[in-house]
Amino acid sequence: MPRPAVQTLFVEAVRQHRAGRLAEAERLYRQILMVDARHADSLHHLGVIAHQTGRHAAAIDLIGQAIGLRDDVPFYHNNLGLALRDQGKPSDAVAHYERALALKPDFAEAHCNLGNALKEQNKLADAVAHYERALALMPDYAMAHNNLANALKDQGRLADAVAHYERALALKPDFALAHYNLSNVLRDQGKLADAVAHYGRALALKPDFAEAHCNLGNALRDQGKLADAVAHYERALAFKPDYAMAHYNLGTALHDLGRFEEAQSACERAIELMPTSGRHYRALVSMRRVVTGDRYLAAMEKLAQDMPSLPMEDQKELHFALGKAYADLSQHEGSFRHFLEGNALKRREFVYDEPAALELFDRIRAVFNVDLMHSKRGHGDISTAPIFIVGMPRSGTTLIEQILATHPQVFGAGELEHFAKTVVSLSTQNRTSPPFPEMVPALSGEKLRQLGASYLGAVGTAASGALRFTDKMPQNFFYAGLIHLALPNARIIHMRRHPIDTCLSCFTQLFRFDHPYSYDLGELGRFYRAYETLMEHWRHVLPTGVMLEVQYEDVVADVKRQARRVVAHCGLEWDDACLTFYQTQRPIRTASAIQVRQPIYGTSVGRWRPYKNLLQPLIKELALADEVDAGGTANSGLA
């Protein structure tokens, strides 16, 4: 075939290729190569087709042959880099992207692709530099804006990431991936409504986008819309049946809804698809009691034999899963060893400024003195609707909420972040305003009323139709004094439990949201003592009748008597339904979801005793060593 005819045939092949008719384009490229086996452009384009159709090894071979014939073509090196990266060889990809840029320094796409490979190697600063270079060369490069935003997100620069996602979408409004990525950051920022909106936009553009369905489910779950979340997890699985994370998320949501058998089946399917994921095992064992001969325990033990080879996240999750499993089997030393290892791994993930954390307790007590509480009393919003249930995590707050939520005039709203967020919003309105608690003395009566009204507005219509609603955010104990000033007719219930049982239960729980003090026994003990000192302060400065204290062990011993106390404190008539709290079908999004759907049982009382010798660092910080040695119960806490 004459050279002009080869060129004509190549032009037609490229036309077919660009039109998406890959089979016809491949036939024409191969026809050229039958005439001219050294036609580098045809070898290169055949490699591109192989890459487009998922045949990465063939792509690497074909483009490599083209480079062997012509090493000076930057596009060859760029495309070989793409194939190498998709085959899991980012280091080799980097070398070819760098060769492409040596040949063509203004090659914006190669800068962007090099950024992608560097990001996969966790070289975020270098990745950001190349994305920025790509955008300097091509400011309207939507994909580079999106990819730069991804790297900025990984650096924790969420506001900058949002700006670049928004720029990508301004350039390309139908960019489904950018809508999805922006949603993920908005969810991380707690902007759930905006996140849901962008997930919806991504799905309108790409209805079979399984990852968007799954993460939309997560955002809806965070909003408390568990039934809607389940629908999207199921939608994700309709498009991608082998999507392990969607099975896992479905399982956890079904568990919150009390559909325990379905939840376990979903987690078992997640394990089947991803048998090295510690997270999936931890979810499963949290849903049921492990017994001798459990095949999943055997699988975990086998996986643990090669623990160092697992990613750190899976090691941490697996340690917590094994800790729970061995606790079920009363193998206390083995259980505690895994909890120690898991907590140590978790503790390395963040910086905990313990002096600052403990100082906050002192600052709160200093600000909320008797004079301040007296001078600012009676100015807040007069609503009688809120019931705040406070205390340490794992102290029984979910049980009390479940009892109250069974009352026909009470809506159980769960753990709401609204009061803390309202306080933060108020303290940041003016750049010169001091933080909480120092902001409080300057608050006028009208500001206190606005604070209470803003909180009620944030709760919104969730509790509409109910005379009372519960807010079971345990950490609201920090705000008990301000709650009373902003909402003087609100009722506070302080839930207490044996100090060592409380702390042990925290230590054996891998919290969904961080409690940074809870992953080291000494830090946990010191935090608990500071909490108890603060609660003693609230007892002193709050008016009589505002805060009721309930002991978990007393509820276990006589649930009817304690339930009557709680209902009366909330200004409600007694209803016998409160004693059948375990039959109430409502979403429960805490680790106590199983327990509060069962009648009262006492196995959690004195849980710490078999671990006594292992808990000495905690017991020392709690200053309970003498009482423990004497066999005391310490039920009254550290007051």
C-alpha cells in the first residue's frame, strides 16, 4: 500500500476512533500495521483503545512498542503513564509523565496526570504543584480543578477544595464527578443539606452512579433519615451488587432501625466481598454475641496472624472486633489486649491537647458562678419542650431517652449537635468576641432569648406535634448552665453510671465521632474526674428542680420507680407505655441499639470487675484504688 494510502487509512481510523466506533478503528489500525509494522501512531492508538477497553497489559505493550520506535512523542509517554497507573504502577507512570513534560513542558494534561499519580503515592504537596501548573497553562481545565480539589481535601484544606470544585462546576455544570466530590467535602463540613443537593445533582446526571447513591445514603443517615438512606444503599447495590461498602452501610443502617437479622446478613455479604476489612467484622460482632465455634471469629483470628501486613485502619478495626468477640467468650485478658492495641492505634491518629481540654472545665466553672447564674436568670426562651439528657458517653443516656420516647407526648430526637453549633455560631458573629464560656457574661437577656430560639429553630419540625422532645447529646453537660439561661423551662437529666464501668465501656468503643480523651486509660480517667467536678458545680449553681440525676444501676434494679421519677421531672403524666420501651420502633443511632430494644438486664453492671487488674492506670486516675481494693461499688461516682 503506498504511503499516501496508508495516511488516508490512518485518518479514517482516527475519525472512527473519535466517534467512539472502537472496533472499526481497531480493524483499520491493524490493517495499516499489516502493511507497515513500524507505524508508530497506529501502535499507539491501538494501545489507547486497549486502555479504553480495560486491557491495560495490552495497552502497555502496544504503546511501549510505539515508544520503542519514537521516543520523542510526549503524547505516547502520557498515555503509557495512564495505562501504567490504571494497572497499579504509579511509580512507572510518574517516569513517563515526567518524560512527556521534558518533551513538552506546557503539556497541561500531563501535569494533571502526574498530579494524579503523585497523589496516589501520598505526595500531596507535589501533586498540588502539578495541578496548579496545569491550571496556569489551561485555566479553564475543569478536570484539573476537580483533581486539585481532591488533593486539597486530603490535605485538610476543605474550604480551598470547595472553591475548586465550584470552579470546575462553573466551567462544566454537567460534571457529575465534581458534584459527587463536592458533596463529600460538604458532608465532612457538616453541611448536610448542601451535600444532599449535590449528590442529587450527580445522580440526575448519572443515575447509575453507585458511589453517589451510597454516599447520599450516608448523608441522609447523618440527617436521621434512615429509611431514605436504606433506599439509596439498596439503589447502589442494584447498580453494583458487589459493592462491599454499600452492603456494610446498609447493614449499619438496618441495625439502627432494629432490623437485626437483615443487618447481619448485609455485613456478612460485605465480609464475603472484602474478607480483609476489619471494619466489616467489627460491625458484625457488634450486632450479635459471639459464641464458641463462630466461623467469623475463626476468620478474624486467621486474619490477625498477619496483622502487620494489614492497613492501619483495618488493624485498628480488627483489634476492636476481636476485643468484643473475646469479651463475649469471657476471655478477658485476650479481649483487653486487643482493646489496648486498637486504642493505641486510634490514639496515634490525632493530637489531643489534654491540658487545654481539662482547662475548659476550669474555665466553665469560673464563668458560671452563683452571681452570674442569678443575674442572668429568667431571660431565655420560655419553651417547655426540650429535655436534655446529659452525661458521659456509655452511661445509659440512650436507655433514658428510649423510656421517655415511648411516652405518647415525647419525641426522641436523638443526639443533636444543635445547641453546641448554635453557641459556636453566636461566638463567631463578631471576630472580637471571646469563645465559650468567656462570651457568656456579655450576653444580654435578649441574646440569651435568641440563643434559645435559635436552638429551637434548628431542631425545626422534627419534633412537631409532640409536647416534649429529647436531645440526647451527652456532651451537652458542658453547657448545662447556659442551657438553663437560654431555655429556663427546659429540663435536664444527668445520667450517671459506675465510674469504672462508664470508662471501660468508652474504652471498648470505637466511636463514630471522636472522643479524643477515650483512647488512653490515663487520659480517660483524668477527663472523667474533670467531668464529675463540673457536674458537682452544676448541682451547686442550678436552681432546684432543673436537673434530675439518675443512676444507671438504680434503673436496672427498679426500672418502674426510676422511670416514674424521670417522667415526673419532665412535667408529664405517667403512662404505662414507658415500661415497654424496648418495644418502641424508632431509629437508634448509638452503640446501645440492641440493648434498649430488650427488657432491662443487669449484665452491664459491674462489667469492670474481671478487668480489675488490667485497669490500674484508669483506677489510679479515678482515685478509686482504695475503694476498689475494699470491694466497694463506687456507684455514687466521685462527688
